[in-house]
Amino acid sequence: MTYKHNETLLLKYLGPSPVLRIIDFFLDNPLSDYSKNEMVKRMEMGRVTFFKYWAELEKSGAVKVTRKIGRATMYELDRENEVVKHLIKLDMALARRAMKKASEEYKKPVVVKSR
């Protein structure tokens, strides 16, 4: 899997399943909507894998259509979906925990050994 180098806290915590990778893509890119082809390219996910799991996300209501541009349909995460709301909360909690841990590491005194 080529996504490992970009693994987020959410994927480290829950595992890099294709469904979570797609949701995580939207969480990391919340300011725009995306076509399926654009998501496949940016996530470096196989088309067959993407489309297999995309259907599940559409059925569950986790993603929604925002607009059409020519023949391309654009999508975004449905932040009103109950499951999506919980995943956003989890993502934020993981980020807070990581920041707290990093802050505590930063505050530790540096021990310098004399020669």
C-alpha cells in the first residue's frame, strides 16, 4: 500500500481500510469537493478497490453530491451523518492527544552529559 508514508493519526488508530482511507481523505481536505477520479489519483488507491468501497459510503450516507461539473460529479463528506460526526470527534481527540504528548516531550529538560 502506497499510503503508508501519509498515514494519519486516524488511520494509525483504526487501521488503513479502504473505507477509512476515503473518509480520511475528506477529513484532511475539507475545503473542497472532489470527483471520484480525483480522489483515486490523490489517494493512490486502485480504481477497483475505490469503486468497490465507494458504493458502501454512498449507501451509508457518509458522502454526498455537491455539484456536477460537465460529466464529473463532485462529492464531499456529509458532516451531518451521525457516523461521520463521531469519526470527526475521534479524529479531533487523537489530534489533541498527539499535541499534548508532543507538548510534554518538548517540556522535558534536556540532560547534557559532561565529558
